[in-house]
Amino acid sequence: MKRGGTAAAALVAATVLAGCTADTENLAEASRDKGAAAPPDAPAPPGYQQGERGTDGPGAKPTGPADFRSTFALDVDTASYGYAARTLRDGARPAPRTVRTEEFVNSFPQGYERPAGDGFSVSADGARTGEEGWSLMRVGLATKKSDPDAPRRPAALTFVLDVSGSMGGPGRLDLVKEALEAAAGELRASDSVSLVTFSGRAETVLPMTRLGDGGRARFQDAVASLKAGSSTDLSAGLRRGYRQAAEHRRAKATNRVVLMSDALANTGKTDAAAILASVERYRKEQGISLFGVGVGSQYGDALMERLTNKGDGHTVYVSTRRQARDVFVNQLPRNVELRAREAKAQVVFDRGAVEEFRLLGYEDRVVADEDFRDDTVDGGEIGPGHTVTALYAVKVREGAEGRAATATVRWLDPDDREPHETSRAVDTDALTGGLVWTTGSAARSEGDGGKVSPYLRQAAVAAAFAGALRREGRGPADAAQEFGAKRSLAELHTETVRLEKTADLRSAAGLAANISRARKAG
């Protein structure tokens, strides 16, 4: 995807940020308002060195961006958490590079109100972290769920299936076949499907076929005939799949390529840039988006994530029949329909109320602030029933009152591409009324100090858990600069167990189980 710029990452003093910050790979940070820069001889704020240019990675010298805005393309990917859960069930910890904070957070329900019609609702809340001046702010965006009985645009779906040798094990091709059989029963007679496979070469097993008039049975028969082959020419599979989608593109329909693979390319073009170039071309020329479904214990997470970013889509990861059925039956509308194109969010912080802020995650989705209303700059494609959550660590100025920030989402109508925006203001009292954590010295000394949403607490645990997994193998300097770094896995486990028991938050049980597995995998 085209992105309008890069985020400046900043390290900050561990003494003020322990428990409420993220490392240099995990934060987009702002420090000064454009048009209101300090004079050249003004002292640098804590954690900054004037005259130095920030670089990526541990040990980078921090500099602050020039504004109090945070802008990013909306992202509904959840594959990072799904793959981490699979790895933890297998008794190991996921590689730190595969852990993306926003995908951990977005894997859980958030309890947001949905809009009555098309577009987005904007929600915001927060609570103190227990560190002096620091709060956690949650900005939530949600679309209306799909009515299964309501009319919708037809879908033209090209399924591109990996049938290479690596897909032959349990929980791979067998899972994909079962998922497609379930999807065939949910799609409508007016929808069209085609089936492309790839191993050492790519093959069109079923050309684009309407599901009415016997097409559903032909699709199911084609799926049932699939068998694992040899090597993996993912590039050839995508090229053929996109050509099939482009040749049979339907006007006023949702045209989408669905890639189902372990994303372990080893034949043909294996260079990510070459594969990505062809995906982006079809996105620009044909408006065809890409939905990625990852499978397998050995999974090319980085390649799949980059492909769907370039292809205006999103990714999920499935490792069980229940998950596959959820994606292709319960969640099928959100994965094939569109509520919004090129969706971006921008949060503008009030300099009089906020000293510092950090966005947790979204490193690959950052958009230049000035490109927020430039609709030629890529955003995210969002379906019905999707939610997007952004967490910020925010340092509120002492005694500040009134507005702390304003969150705005902008998107294009999927049919006429007309732009729309909606906003919500966040007051300082929404960020300082209660405590995020229920354990620790601050919680023991003063209690909740106000009502805090259990969904916010669950999101905080998910972010802190992602931080703990990202710190694997890193030195203490990085560990001190992650959100929730002072929270042990044992404390995070306690938080989730309490959420399940006291708030009846069923999703917390799965999170608690994965934290427990991470502790054992040590």
C-alpha cells in the first residue's frame, strides 16, 4: 500500500514511562505542534536530543515529530494473535517479529455502540495507568453488522489455494477444504466464485461460475478434488488468480481475491517486492481487494501481511475447524462485503491538556498527517461488523481540564466513492477517572477510583501481553519502554481471570489461557 510518510519513533526515559509506553518498533510519537515550534535555543523535552535524527531499532536516538496529530490507516487484521495462539498451544513462544500489538487488541470484542446506518461510530474512553500523569486512551471505530436477510451487492470471489507439499499436513489443506465447503453453503445464488490452485505451477480448477443453476455443486466438487502437490509458487498462483478476477470482474459487485496459504513461497518469484508489485497493480487498475487466510504451524506471517496491505485487504489466521467455520460462516459478510474504502483515522491532541502521547502498534499503517484528507493515499477497507481499536499512552498535564483530544475517521463510500467523516471529542476526565489495572500498589491503595470498562481492561492486557512477547530476547533497555513492562505475565493472567469472573467477559478466558501457556513456554 502507498503510505504518505513514516512515523518518527522515540525512546523516552524509563523512569516516567515504565508500565505505559512502547519500544521504538511499537510507537508512533508526537511532541510539538506545527506552526508553534520552540525557538532554536529552547531545551529539548525529556527523552529527546536536539539535532539528532532518529533511526529504527534499539539504541536509536530519539527525536519528536513536529505536531500533536496521529494518523493511520484502519487495520482489522487479527492474524498475528491467531498465529501466536497456535504457536503457544504447540508449547513455544511466537517469534517477536510476528507479534503486532494492534492485531492482539483487535482480536477481542470491544463493546462499542454500532452506528444506525452506514459509516462508523466513534467511541473513546480511558483510565489512569498508575504511573504519574499517564493514562491509557482507547479510541474505537465500528461499523453496522450485516443483516443476513437484507439485499447486498453480489460478490465475485476468486479463491487462490495453496496445494503445495507443505499444505499436506493436518490442519492445512484439509482445513481449507472444509472452510470452502462451509462458505459454499453461505454464499448466495447471485454470487460468483472461481478456484485457482498453485504448487509448482498455477492452475484454474474452476473458472468464474455463478452459484445458481448448479454452480454451487460444481464448486463443491472442485474443492473436494484438491490434493497436495510439491513446491510453492505463490507468485504464479496470485498472478493467475488476479487475472481470473480481472477478466471476470463484475460491475457493482464486491470483487475480491481470497488467498488461502501458509505463505511459504519457495519457487518462482519468491522476492516479496516482486510479488507485491503485481498485487498493487491489480488493486489500482481494477479495484480488486485481497483477503488473506493463513494456515499451518510454519507460516509466512510477514509475507501474508505485506501482501494484504498492498492488496487493500486484511488477514486472519485459522488453525481449528471452529475458527475456519467462524471465518467462512459466522463472519463471512465482514470478510467479503465492504462498508468503507480508504478509511483513515486521525487523533488530534490538545497541547494545553496533553504533554506526550504514544500510539501502541500500527507501525505498518502510519499515514502522514497532511495526507489524512488526501483520498489518493491508501487507507483500509472495512466490512460490516468490523471494529478497529487504537490504544494511546497519554500523559495528561497536571490540573488540565476540558478537551484532551479529538478522534476523526474519514472514508469513501464503497459505491460512489464520496468522502465522509465523523468525529468525537475526548475530555480529560474520561482519561483520569479510574485505574486500568486491578492489581498492584496503586489499585490496593485507592481502588478503582471510578468505573472502568472491562473491555478497556481486556484491551490493556492484550497490548501488554503483546509487549511481553515482543521483548523476548531483548535487553532491559527495550523492556523498560514497553506498555505494561512492569506487569508480569502472572499479573496479566490474574487480570484476565478477574475479567472473566467479575465482568462475565468470556473472551478473557482464551486470553488467560494463552498467557498461561506463554508462562510455561518461558
